[in-house]
Amino acid sequence: MEETKVVSSSSKTSAKKKAKSKDGVFAKIANFFTGVKAEFGKIIWPTKDDIIKQTTAVVVVSAICCALIAVLDIVFEYGVNFITSIF
């Protein structure tokens, strides 16, 4: 008899858990977006001067790398042409 009570109470408990899990899902989603909003509040956005300095640095470094690759390409092309002209 007690076993039947345990089974029936566990089925009631599982029904309650299912009902709570639905509420829990929506609560978790709400908590997620609350956390996202809080994290966005912690962001330190760069100033206009910082953006200009960083953008300038990226453009300069990119131009230097481009020039370096172009010079290496010309040197290797000359070297390969020289080696192939020997044979």
C-alpha cells in the first residue's frame, strides 16, 4: 500500500516538476536576457581618439606588410628566373 502511495505521489511530484520546468524555462530565458543587459552595461566603449589611433595603426601595418610581401615576391621571382635561366 505504501508503495502505491509513493508511486502516486511521485507522479504528482513529476507533474509539478513538469509544470515548474515550463515556468523555469521562461525564467531562465528572462534571466539570460537580464544577464546580457547587465554585461552590455559593463562594456567600456573606446573613445573617438582611440578608434582613430587604432585604425591608423592597422592601416600602416597593413601597408608595410603589403610592401614586404611585394618585395619578397619580386626577389623570389628574380631568383627563380635566374635559376631557371642557368639550366
